[in-house]
Amino acid sequence: MRIIKTPWKNEFLDLVSQSQKSIKITSPFIKENICNELLLSKQPTTKLELITSFKLKNIHSGSLDLGAIENVLKNNGSVHSHPQLHSKLYIFDDKKLIITSGNLTNGGLMRNYEYGLLSTETSLIQEAINDFNLLLTSQKTNSVNLKNIKDVRSLLSKIAKTSPAKLPKFLLESPEEVSNIIELPENVMSSVLSGWKLEIYTCVDSLPNQIFTLGEMKPFEILLRTKFPNNNTIPAKIRQLLQQLRDMGMLEFLGNGKYKKLWK
């Protein structure tokens, strides 16, 4: 075991290139150029698993690059999102482990004063792998796909055009520095969403509190049955669409039937 300090980008890329089977990473913030260097250094057959924090505000602020996630998926990697993720964990071939304060960003690898440990201790690595796998299967963790990226990119392009003054892009690298809540211009969602997704968004948006329960969606069932008379599974459809809004980084699932709106 030894200490890792910035700059540690070269050592990181060396470990990436040496990995033959798998690379597991948790990092809430990711920059596209760093991610592209990772993909260029990685062996084609090495499996890349990434857990990040795919929230609309993180993406709009510039802390998480859509292009980075998109390139990982297009290179046969997997991407998942956990709303409360703050850990920065790097596991190479299940044999080497880095636990650090550094995100997968220029600042995290090169500029900021980051500090961590590199270990080859078997028991420590196995514990980290177990925790990584538990995080993957958590009910609060969801998969991110190319459709999610397309939807979010479309939404953010509308926000930028409608209200640039209200939503400046800050290159922030700490969740304490940026609120999870994004302010959406009025009526912007009607130009991005349609059908069921727009209806469920409108219902949720009308709820008075940021945190709401699945039970609070029940009164909308009558309205939705009127709009979609051929659908006999309205409650299931509501849950499905809430999940889709979560996958877009617009909702956070708090567990026990509770959700948090990530917009206002």
C-alpha cells in the first residue's frame, strides 16, 4: 500500500493499459477528454464498468460530460447512476485498488490537490469489489443508456437557448458547490417531452413539494384514464414513467416509495 497524490494521471493510464479483464470505477464527475484517454489506453477486451451521478444539474453545470458517458457506452462499457454517489474508487483487474478524493476529471487527476491510496492487498480489494457490486444492485442505482443521453441532450439544448442567464455553466467539481436542483424555464418541457412522459412530468411538476410519494400520484389516475382510455395498467405505467424520468437525471429515488424532484 502506498500514497497516491496529484498529478497521478500517467499512473492511472498505465494501470488502465495494463488491465486485461476489468476496470471498475466510481466517480460522480467525469470529463470527456479524460474518459477518451482512458478508452484509448484500455485493451479492447477489457470490461469497463462505471458508476457515476447522472443528474440533470451535474450535466448542465459541466461537472459530468454527456460525451464521456456516450463514448463509454459506444465502446461496450456499462454506465450506472447512483444519486448519492461521492466515492472515487478505481479497481483494475480485481488486483489493484485506488481509493482517492480525485474524480475522473482534469482537476481530479492533474490540477487539484487530491490524496489517496493504492493497494494490492487481497482482502481490501475484495471488500471494495463487494461494495461496488452492492452499489450496482442497489434499488437507488439505475442503468444509463444512449436513449437517456439523447433525451437529456435535447432538453439541455432547449434550456440553454431559453434561459442562458439563469443557468450559467460552472466547472464545479464538488457536490457541495452545486445544488442538485435545476431551474427549468416555463413550458420548456412541452417542447422536449411528449405523450405519457410529458403527462407524468406535468403531474409531478404540479405537486407542491420537492419530495413526494408514489401515493401522491394516485389522484392523477382518474385524469390519466381519461386521456388514455385504452390503458388498463395506469398505476404500473406511472411507475414506469417515473423510472424513465429518473433515468434522465430528473428524479431521485429515495426508497420506500419516495421521490425527489431535481427541478423547480
